[in-house]
Amino acid sequence: MGGSSEKNKNAELILIPSPGIGHLTSSLEFAQLLINRDNRLSVTILCIKFPFTPFADSYIRTALASQPKIKLIDLPLVEPPPRELALNSPEHYIWTFMESLKPHVRAIMQNILSHPVVGLVLDIFTMSMVDVGDELGIPSYMFMTSNVAFTAFMLFLLSRRMEDVFSDSDPDLSIPGFPDPVPPSVLPDAAFNKDGGYATYYKLAKRFMDTKGIIVNSFSELEQYAIDALSEEGQSRTPPVYAVGPLIDLKGQPNPNLDQAQHDKVLKWLDEQPGSSVVFLCFGSMGGFGPSQTREIALALQGSGVRFLWAMRSPPTSDNADRTLPEGFLEWMEEGKGMVCGWAPQVEVLAHKAIGGFVSHCGWNSILESLWFGVPILTWPIYAEQQLNAFWMVRGYELAVELKVDYRRGSDLVMAEEIEKGLKQLMDGDNVVHKNVKEMKEKARNAVLTGGSSYIAVGKLIDNMLGSN
């Protein structure tokens, strides 16, 4: 693959991100960060076609349209696993799907090896490609689109056995990286899954240990406790952790679900509201509630009296509102109290001066965006590692207001009285969370400036990569 001096003149990284939008957003920001930081680096992204993410391809191409140093190669369409596998365990389904891509990744990478390739950067769900890197003598790095605390939880699994699936009745857990004991109720669904979910997490965690570094979309001022825990004695085999965030798409890529007229209508309405007076309710690309829960949220908004912008994905119309909303809700709302929309430009909304609070599913990108703009969160986690995120944001660091940290969609109904109480607490400007979030906003922005903690971490990472092999 050439000598060191040749390699350093033109070093290539191969990035294989998961095709979910929540994973792609920070992965593409990371790719652009690297090439903007060091002109010796170029990046090739292997694009995965996945049955459940139809917009991934157009998202990637739009986001990278002006980046000639980032090359895209499409992986071939492969036969997906049986759909019932996804119903039993989404994680096991994705693992099985990624395993079937290995021969195609290997073939493409063998063609690329005419260039000096210094590293393979993998997402948590593409970790099985470590095998391909090992075969070809290319070191692998993991890019964790979530946080250091979740990384610590995954590595904690290696202190157990692959068959030790968690149970709700387990005692609280002492997990390195978490300042407080962790109740099982806030663990991801996969931790309880006997149909391959837990086993997949375990296998993924084992692959973390086969990498040359764990790159995390976080920053040390937020997660120094977890970073220290992973580098302490007893964790000496853990690869070095590079906290390089927050990586946020501040431009906001076009959303295929959001037309320009809706986008402009949302921002025009916000422009008409007083400063810090509006609560934004948004539950992510896969978040949503049934009629009973939607009705309770609406009753809480009426009872609290706060102005609101509510992104509902499929908002009710005057024809079907009576199935999901309290009688007269739309008429009351149209008097100026609030706005319901299908999709909202989240980054632009959180940046708006009218926004004073954010009711969120606690996806990691959403948390970072809320901290970047200094908007406090009311926690309503739904899936993946969101319960764990909510738990440590509330209990560990007082950076969010607690509504729920252990909510499970389909089995829990949060009543209007509880939501109303949370909304009032969220919008109380004297709340200690407001103060903490404003302080963390400054730390987040300083981390990525020249000389900041994340800037320094990126430099160390590049040195590690260019000194590879």
C-alpha cells in the first residue's frame, strides 16, 4: 500500500455508514470535517441500499453535492432477510443484512487498494466489516453516532455472557461511565430481546474491541466522566476514545417530507411569537403515537396554556380530528395558541428565538441540537437507546426535565395531568436545567473551535490514522 511518505501525501478513508437518517446526518458531517481539516485526506463512502430507508440515497447525494473530495460508491442491492426477522428484533435483522454485504464490500475495497487506504470507518451496525478490513490489512475505526455513555453500556455487556439477556426484575446496574446506578427499565429494548437482539448487541460490542479507535459524536465537557471510565485501569484494552462533536448539520438538508410552503409557514408563525414562549414537540423520524396518547398530549397543551409547535408526521384534519383530538382543539389552537404540522425543519426551529423548550424523544442528534441552541428538553424517550439518554441527561447531569425516562411505546399511556405538569416545569425559566443547558451551550460551541477539546481530538485521530499500518 505504499510507504509512509506516499501515504501521507494522499490518504484515503473508507466510510461505511448505516443508511438510517439519524446515523447518516452525523456520519456525513464527520466525513466533511476530516477533509476540511486535513488536505491529505480523501473519503470514499460505500452507500448501502436498505429496504426501510428509501430516502437515504438522495439524502447523501444532496448533502455532499459540493464535496469533490468525497466519492460515493453504491453497494449492490442484496436480498434482505425475511421481514418477520425485523419484527422479532430490528437489531438482529440489520446484523444479518450487513453480513450478506461482506463479499460486496470486500470486492469494492480490493479495487480501491490501488490508493493508499489508511482506515475503514464503520458505524455501530456495520461493525461486521471489521473482518474485511482485517483480511486486507486495513485498520478499522468505529464512528459512534450516539454518545460515550451508550458506548460504555455496550462494552459493559462484555462483562456478562452472550446468553445473559436482561430482565425488568434485575437489580440496578453499576455501569462504568454512569455516575448513578442504572435501573434496567431504562435499557434499550434489545437488552431484553431473546430473539437475537441481545446477542446482536453483544456481538457488536465485541467488535468495538477490534478497532483502532472509537470516534464519538460528543464532546469531553459533556461526557468526561464516561471518557475517563473507559480509559481507567481495568479498561486498558478499550481502544482510545475520540470525542469529536457536536457534529450537527446546521444547514439542514432538504427533507423529502417537507415542502417549501410548509417550511415557510412554520417559520412565519414562529416569527410572530414572543421570545422563548413556544414549546416544540417533535419525536424523531420514527416517533409517533396512537390516538389515545395524542389526545392526552392535546389535553395537556390546552391545560398548560403554553404556546406550541407540534410536529405530528400525520396531522389530523378537520374531517378526522375527532378520532384523535379533544373536541374543539383545532378551533382553540387556531386562535393563536399553537400550530400543528407534519414535519418541521428541526434545526431551524430550535435556533429560533421564539422556542423556549423542546419535548423530545431524546434521540442523540436531537439532544446535541438542543444543547447547541441552549433549548432545554422535556424527556419522552421512545426507542433504541433513548431511555438511557434520557436517564443520564436527567439524573446524571440535570440537563433535561424529566417527564419519562422509561417510557415504552405500546404499553404505557402518559396522562394529560402529568404532561401538563412537565410542560409547566420545562417552560419555567428559573429551573436549574435552564441554567445548566445555557452553560453547556457555550461549552459545546467552544469544543469545536480551534484549540477546543473536540478540535484537539480530531487532530489526534488524524495523527493516529496517518501513522497507521
